[in-house]
Amino acid sequence: MEELVFIILGMAAVTYVPRALPMLYQRLESLHFLKYLPVAIFSSLVFPDLLVVDSQIAISGKTLAGLAAFMVAWRTRNLIATMVAGVAMLYLVNA
């Protein structure tokens, strides 16, 4: 039971501290690195799904679709074209 209390307190601290730290700083300009946070979170969610197959790193249809989407996004900076390219490549690879 005590272990459960420590786990809950630890999770609360991990959730609260990143939200409270910016309020402790006088200048928010010093936290300019926070603009990269959404990209980092998105990458940490997407890349494992693109690269891991059956608990091993492997190239799959998802990897090729992700690579195609990345290339289109890099060249065009168009969200719709990126999504269409990724879905089309995944469809072609799986068909």
C-alpha cells in the first residue's frame, strides 16, 4: 500500500513540476526552447511505430510511408499533400 502512495506522489510531482517551473522564472523569453516541445512529443509517438516490427527494428510499409510523407512535407510544407502522400504510399505498399 505504501508503494502505491509513493507511485501516485511521484506521478503527481512529474506532472506538476514541468507546469510550475515556468511560473518560477521572471522572464519567459529564457524558455525559448519550449517551442520545440510539440515536435519532440510527436516524434516520440510516431517513430517507434514506424521503425519497430515485432519488437525489432525493421523496415516495413509504415517506414516507407513515413519516409514518403517526410519527403513531401520537407519539399512542399503542405499538410494535405503530406497526408495524401503517406496514405497513398502505405496503400501501395500493402496492396
